[in-house]
Amino acid sequence: MPRLVLFDFDGTFADTAPDMAAAANRLRQQRGLDPMDVAQLRPFVSMGARGMVRASLGLDTDHPEFEAAKAAFLADYEQNSTTHTVLFDGIDSLLQQIRDADMRWGIVTNKLTRYAEPIVAWLNLPDCATLVCGDTVQYAKPHPLPLQHAAREAGFETHHCFYVGDDLRDIQAAKAAGMPSIAAAYGYCGVEHPVDSWQADSIVEHPSHIWDSIQTLNQAT
């Protein structure tokens, strides 16, 4: 039976943290603040611009300076999003295993299209079967609609798909969509909920372990 493997993008498929952190640190520099280590900012990348502004400047969404800081962050990031971003180690090999098994793969991210598409194009991955972004459909994850849309666009039933993600919202979306889920514990994973509390169908510590999890889940379904 043909299968579709869907990936979250930031923190699961590509390591975008260095470019996100660099944009956040340029905000700090403009305010006369010392740069923060990427490791300090890394857990907030899955929260997007909101999380990065909060982590780097300590501004919550109700702060009067938040919207201006968020806009400045996004403008900077849009111009510098492919400087240091790379695929996680092991993703290239995983994609080849998927191809060799006559399976297909795609990306479902909450990143908006204007930020996601240029990076995916720059990574040069022409066999991506579907790219669903945060503004592709009416709702973003943890709503199941983005995953359902991706499956439909690629020509699969949702129960013939797998979803791999590094955030609780990814696992919630997969469960709601009826897809077996794999938690990427090597990713950014946030700061609020430990990975083993997400109730994913499988947890992996490195991208090289994803294929084994897919095989196991495939046998179970």
C-alpha cells in the first residue's frame, strides 16, 4: 500500500534556528543588547515570530512595542532566511529511503507561505509532493485541516499517511486527522510540555531513526 510521509518544517525537517536566532539577535543589537546564544533561543523557534520576540526581547503580545518588534523581526528574517538553514543530518538519507520504497513525502508547516516557500525552493527538493503552509487553508495546526489538505492534495487517505513533528501541536493535529504520529525529540520541542507527554505513536532521537519508526507503524496499521 502506498504511503505518504509528512513533515513539520522548522525543527523537524530543517534546522532553521540559526537564521531565526540571527534575526532575533539583530533586534537585540539595535537595542544595545548583547547577543543570545542560539541554544537559548532554539526552543522558541517553533512558536514563530511571537516566540522569538518574547524570548529575545521579553515582550509579550500585549506589550505596546510587540507588534513593531514582530514586524521588524519578520522583515529581517525574510531577507536572511537561507544563510545558515540546512536539512537536519539524516533527512537526505531518509528521503532516499522513502523514494526507494515508492513512497512519497511532503511538508506541513505553520510557517506562512511567503517565508516557507523560498526556503523549500532554496533547499532544492523537487519531489516534495505537497507543501501546506500556515495560510494555505483556513486553520493552522493543531487543527487537522492542514494535514487533511496535504493528504488530499497528494492523493492519499489520511490513514495512509505519517506525520513527523517536533511540537505538541504537530502530534495533536496528527491525532485529530487520524494519522500515525512520530515525535522528533531532536527538534526544538518547546519549553512547556515534555515530548514523552505528547502521546505520539513513536518518539525518535535522531532523523536516522524515523525510517524504523515508519516501518513499525506501517506494520501496525
